Amino acid sequence: MTDTITTTTRKTGSLAASATGLAALALFAAPAAMADDRAGMDSEMSKGEQRLAEMLDGRVAGEPQNCIRQRMSERMTVIDETAIVYGSGRTIYVQRTTSPEDIDSRDAMVSRRFNASQICRQDVVTTIDPFLGFFTGAVFFEKFVPYTRVEDSDG
């Protein structure tokens, strides 16, 4: 969906035309100014982003994948408002989801999988309160990004 701004002016004088021009300029300049403000705020990493950066230190991103193999014994780490990390060892998979701000480690994730041995981006995942059992939200997956530990070549 795109937003369209339509301006209608009549030939009533230069004052009306310049007021319309100033209003249009303000409409286009405001988003750019707000983006500059947000860029300054984004330079500071959140606690979740810092934790994820520590987990990814020494690893290289691979080709994003639609599905990953998941065994019941494999670790799943939920990083609040950031990502879900699957696996441990040489390769881990990062799932940022479409709304990472909704990820909360206090919620329990319940998934309805299309394949029992894999987690895929089209799986239906809801979250519930683990103590009271009521619905708290839904999680929509993106592609899973593998991060593999880099081997030292100094060896």
C-alpha cells in the first residue's frame, strides 16, 4: 500500500501557493528528520542485541534457509525482543521473526508443525503464559540464518 498526497490549489494569490508549498515541504521533511533521530538511537545496541552479538562472535552467516532440522534434545535460546537461537556447537540458527519486539522468554511457544522433524518458516507458532495457560500472541517466522564457527587457520 502506498500513501498518496494530493494538493489542490486555486489561483488566489501567491500567499496561498506559498503556504501550500510550505505545508508540502513540511510533510516530506518530517519523516527524514525522524529517521535521523532513529538512526542515532539505533547506534546503541539493546541488551538482546548485545547478547546475540556475543553468541555470534567468531561465526559467519550462511545462506538463509526455509527449514531447519530440530531434535527435542537441541537447545533453543530465546533472547527477549531480539531473536530465537536454535542449536549449539559448530552451527547455530538465528530466527529473527517478523516482529522480534514480541519475543518474550517468559512465554511458552506452542507450534503446529507441517513436518515433525523440522521447523519451517510457515509453521504456526503461538505463545501462551506458562503459568495461567492463556494465549499471549503469535510468532511469524522469517528464514533461518545459519551461523557457523570459523576455524582458526593458524593451526
